[in-house]
Amino acid sequence: MSTHRERVVIIGGDAAGMSAASQLRRLRPEVEVIAFERGTYTSYALCGLPYLVAGFVAEPSRLVARTPEAHRRNGIDVRLHSEVIGIDLAQQQVIVVDHEAKREYRESFDRLVIATGARPRSLPVPGRDAEGIFTIHSLDEALALANWLESQRPRSAVIVGGGYVGLEMAEAFITRGLQTTLLEAAPHVMALLDSDMAELVERELQQGGIRLVLGAPVEGFETRQGRVTGVITPVGTFEAEVVVLGIGVEPNSELARDAGIVLGDRNAIHVDEHCRTSAPGVWAAGDCADAYHRLLGRSIYFPLGTTANKQGRVCGLDLAGREARFPGIVGTAITRFRETEIARTGLTEREARSAGFQVVTAQVRSTTRSGYFPGATWMTVKMVAEEPTGRLLGAQIVGGSGAGKRIDTVATALTAGMTLDEFIYLDLAYAPPFSPVWDPVVVAARKLAREV
Amino acid sequence: MSTHRERVVIIGGDAAGMSAASQLRRLRPEVEVIAFERGTYTSYALCGLPYLVAGFVAEPSRLVARTPEAHRRNGIDVRLHSEVIGIDLAQQQVIVVDHEAKREYRESFDRLVIATGARPRSLPVPGRDAEGIFTIHSLDEALALANWLESQRPRSAVIVGGGYVGLEMAEAFITRGLQTTLLEAAPHVMALLDSDMAELVERELQQGGIRLVLGAPVEGFETRQGRVTGVITPVGTFEAEVVVLGIGVEPNSELARDAGIVLGDRNAIHVDEHCRTSAPGVWAAGDCADAYHRLLGRSIYFPLGTTANKQGRVCGLDLAGREARFPGIVGTAITRFRETEIARTGLTEREARSAGFQVVTAQVRSTTRSGYFPGATWMTVKMVAEEPTGRLLGAQIVGGSGAGKRIDTVATALTAGMTLDEFIYLDLAYAPPFSPVWDPVVVAARKLAREV
């Protein structure tokens, strides 16, 4: 019998990596697990950062689901401030820089999990390095922004990018009383919605006090004494004492690429349903990896915390020798701007057409509760189906409190491959405080069913 | 060619009957449609009545989805105060009493739709006919109760029955400032929940100021000068200046039975997936009819407004010669008591066991939003699955704002026949204001998956 104790190395101490580590340790406590994290924190809620800046979260520690100490108590050797700068597949070693001890060393592994996450896309324009320009893709960055807001007391803010982070930061800045401008390079915010639904969001942003400028790509930043004072676009220069960039993320996949591991959509690490990469003995999960899209029938880059957790779980189970298979995503996402909830699942009309589907669409406006019930507010549903089969392809929702999570019903139906006819007769919960007698998502399906 | 104009007669002017009538008229305007309604209203929201009594609904007219005049403008011959007292299948005639004109007549039909709804179950005990004892199964009854509350200003109320109506009336009475006692004959309220989940509801009732008495079947009413003063049970007599009975409903199926039409579960009119009865040319829909339960594989009596609307739609489409099939229910229902939302779908543990399933169950307590997010509140999910297949059989939810409608995700999964393994990886919407990273329904499924 071998006395060798198996060692699994995890690169990245956040959702995906630590989920994998935890599952593995739970099922196979005899395996040695080392997790390298270049930052200070493990397992924290990246999606909560805008709300930390808004002041909704009392303590940064509330965002930490599990501390390094808690992981260590579970037997995981968590090494903080430890950046993996290279993977040597032939030697089965990672090359690590310990930023605290200021030393470089190699650590061997039997199996490896790459969970390096993503980083904000860069914006290589003049003035980008000025003080007062922030991204918020880590707890440290969010705290730096929060400290800046406290110490500098800016009055005017510009947000660059009208995606999820842009909208959430718009809520944060308005909540803190800043004059807030949102610049979007494209003709509409929320590229993950069709433009007719994005327009509803734009109206809410404007009614919520945001100065919204569409078609305004950033060309540079005005600065004074090294600090940002304005944002330059072809349609004007916008005063800003603080700027947040939210123009999307890209996968931290260079380590994998340099080790010869196959990348996929948008340079994400390509993984199979067990989260295995092209290299034997190497797994990947989370925001550095792609995910199989069940409607598109191919893997895409669609980084989300919820997928990271699921992939991490599958990865850990697979490492432990348990049968586990991540069946893929259907493209669900949700956010809000103040009272307005915004959700999508499946394919938008634009996405479906560009994927080659024959589609029909319907949009309906309904109410979140029975119309006569106190607190009932508007919600608009757009639904997309395939012609002539009637198969559901996707839905988008914009509306008041209680609107957004209804997308889960559609996401579940998409996963099951339901047609409009099946969807219409779903036995959904109805009582006046919760819904009109026909749920708004069903009203949309009924309208659409007449057109197929 | 025949010059005979086809005539369809509808008995009952509420959700099911008028949905059928409307669908038929929309698709086949050449058909004559006569709808007999013994009351004053058409197409109103029965489920809204407790909230009318609570004072949440400004105007009774807000509960009317479509007035008789509106139906008439759609070409439906609505005859109010017109009670059908017999069906003569051989002659293809209904016997009608016009309570306004005080005359009886026969009207012939080519095809017939029975949508006579349900009535409160009777409580044949001494004192039942005293003033101050109400049921609220019609708009007139709800208005009578509201008027009584306004004119008599009672201080103490007793609710008999801890089902949906009982809970909703408890909210109504507490909202109006009455000292409220709820008497339940069984050991627990909410027979549609397992007792471990019902206990959560009981705690909320008590914390909400309701005096809750379990195991207290009503044996009679104390009266003074013809007015109720108390409710007599084996465990004591409870003072009451007003009483509401909410002990369930039973189908108005005597007309059908007397015409020789086959009845099913609990004497509901048995219908097939097209809402056709055992008699050729006769359809039934809504609270007088049964419905196919997809998990039980047989038809049961489970009267709900949402099913009535769906059956009415199918009935109308089938009458119009369109392909339409009601695939059945999965037993979804929802209600609330103040801030506490209560929902169920599929089978409870008790129902599943009594139907002969081998089951495993799990109960988890989670939060409606990410735990650190303002407004996050508790929710408990109980999930039931079949052993050893892992097929989902049902779920129950009790919790704060945003908890209840999550039942729709499970209802959709049940409809698709999903297993726990499929359910766990559903691509549900996550952002901190909406959910923990693993939705509570998925947390329950994960816990359960370990036990299968």
C-alpha cells in the first residue's frame, strides 16, 4: 500500500474554489487540500459589494460566508497573500509567490482546481490611472471606494457602463446623495435585455434621478493634480469627482492558457460537465471557466456567483469520486435599481435570432398582485418562443417589488424544455396578495401562444 | 344548410363559466351563448372577499373583473337572478327560475356548461341560524359581514376553521382591531400542510395576536335574543359577537347528479381533460368539478380560482372546436397571515404516504434574501421526494415576504417530473436583494438529496 497522501491544490479562495475544497474535504477527509488565495479574504459575496458601498451592509465581515480560519478548521490549508504565477503540468507543480514572506516556491499537486475568477475589463484611455477612478471587483476595491466616499465627500459621480454593476452602483450613489451620471457606450443599457425592455429600465433610472447618457463611449478622463475631474466622451465631457467603471469582466485564464489548457468562449477555460479541463487531472470552475448553455447547445462565458457555487460543488464531488454532473445554465440573471426589479432567462429575442432560431415574441404589462390589492404594482414580461414548435426560449421581466423572482418559473420551464401550451397550464400559486389569477408570466405565454 | 343557430347554455356566471363563454364567443361569434347567474354579479374575485372585509379593497366593484354589461357587450346573454333548478338532458333543456320576474321557464340548449361553483360546508349544530354568524363565499355575504362590522361594532370575533379562509379572516379581524379567537377542530391548522409546517403557522397566528384553540370542534352556538354570543366546544365556550365559518366548501353538483351525470371525489362533477362530463354535450368546470392530479394519477376535488379559470378556458376552446387539454393540477396553493406567507405544492408528506409513495423529507430554514441584506427574513421549506428514485413529490413553504411565490419553481419542476438531482442545478435567479446564493428551495433539495 502506498503511504502517499493525495494532495489537491486549489488556485483561488472564493466561491468556486472553496466550494470544491469543502465538498472534497467533507467526503474525503484523507485528502490534503491546499488553497492559494492572493488576497486577504475567502468565500465572500462579490455580488454584495455594490450594496456595501451603498451602506446597506453594516459590516464588511457580513459579506464573508466563510473565513480562512473556518476553512482551516475544516482541514483546508488556506494560504493567503499567496499568488500562483505558473502551473507546471509536467512536474505537477504550481509556482507560488508568497507576498507576505516575499518568497517564491513550488508546491506539488496530484490534482489541481483552477478557480481564479475574473477581473474587470480594462479601459485603456488617457487618464485611467487618476485617483478617484474605481472598479469594484473585490472586497478591497469596494472598501477603497467606500473610504474615498467618506473621506473625500464627492458630490458628483460618473458610472461607466449600464450593466448589472452599473445599475447597482447607480442605486448606491443615489442612496448616498451623489449627483450621478451613467454613461453607456451602446444605444441602450443592459445589453442582456432586448432594447424594448432596456427602455423600461432607462425610464426608471431617469425617474430615479440618474442622468443617463446613451451612446457615450469613454475616450479619456480629465484630471487635475492626478485626480479625476471629468469623463470625456464624443457627446460631451461629464464632471466627476468619483468614477466607477462597470464595463464587464474577463476571465483570469492566463495561467491555464500558458499551461496549454484549452480556452473557449471569450478566453474562458473550457470545462466539461464534470468541470474537467482539457488537461488530465486539472479542473476549473467559476468565473474563470465557461458553462454549457442548454438552449444554445454550446458552452459560453456567462460568469455568475450562482454558477460558480454550482460548478464548485460539482468539481468537489467529482474530485471525491462521486457522480456529479453540471447540466448547464439557461442564462438566468437578476438585478434591481431601487424598487425596479430586472430579470432575464433563456435567450433574448436578439440572442435567439442571432443563434438562428425562428422566433415569435410577446410583451405584456400586468400587475405583481391582483390589481385591487394594496401594494400591487406594474410588471412587464417579454417572452420569446420558437416557431413553429412553440418551445419556450426565454423571458425578460422588468417591474416592481415581487416581479423579478418570477423569472425562476420560466427558468425551470426552459430547463424542462416546455412549450407554451405546457407553460400556460402550470399550476402556479394564486392569491390576491401574490398574483393576478393568471400569473403575469402566463399572461405573456397566453398572448404568445396565439401567435405561434 | 341548416338555419338553426347553435345555442350554448352556461349555468353559473363566475370565473369558470364566463371564461368558457368568453373564449367561445371570441372564437365562434356565430354561436348563441346564454349564461344563467342566480346572483347579482359576474366574474368576481371570490379570493378577494376576506380582503374586502379587512378593508384593503376600497370598493366592492374593484373585485369584479367583468360586469354583466361588459359580458353582454361581448354578445353573451347574461341573465341575472336566474337560477337553474333542473337539467333535462333528454329534452336538452334547463329549467330556470327568474327570481326577479318570479317565473319559471325552460330554455333549450344544444350544448351545456355546468359551472355552479361550490358552497360553504354546513355546520348543523344548535344556534347556527343566529344573527352574527357568517360565511363569506359570495360578494353578498362578504358585504353583509362588512356591514355588520360597521353597524354593530363587535369587539370579539370567533373564526371557526383554520384553513385558508380562516387565516385570511384572522388577518381581516386583527386588522380591524377585533379580539379574535380561531377554533380548529383538528390538532393543527392548515390541513393542507404537514403538522410540522402547520406549527410554524400557529406560532405566527399567536404572535400576531390571535387566540388559537386547537382540537376544538364546534358543538353549538350560544345566543341571546337571536344573536350569537358564544361558540361552544368540548374545551370551552368562547365569547363571540361575530362568528365566521371557514370549514371548507363542497361542490354544487346536485343539478348534475340529478341529471344522471357521474360524480367523482367528494361529489364533484367528474370531468375529463377537455372538461367534458359523462353526458354527451355537457361540460363542467371550476369549483363544482374535479381536476386531474398529475402526481396522484387520478382526479380529486381541489377547488381553486386559478384552476377554475384554466378549466373555463379549456372548456371554451373545446366548445369552439379548438384543440385544448387541461393537463391537470399539482396541488399548488398559497395564502398569508399578515407578513407570513404560506404555500404548498405537490403532496405533503402525509398525503404522499397515504397515496402509497415511499418518501424522504427534509426541512431547512433559510432567508428570503442574502442574510446580510436589509429586509432579509426567515423562511422554512419542507421538501418531499420519492425513494429511491429521487423524484420530487412536493414542497411546503412558510416564511416572510418573498417566501411564498417560490413555490412556483417547485410546481413547475413537479410538472416536468424532475428529480432532486435535476432540481439542485436549476439556473435560478440570484442577487443579494432577492435570494441567498443557493435559493432556499434548492437548499432543501440539496439536504434531501443526501438522504435518497
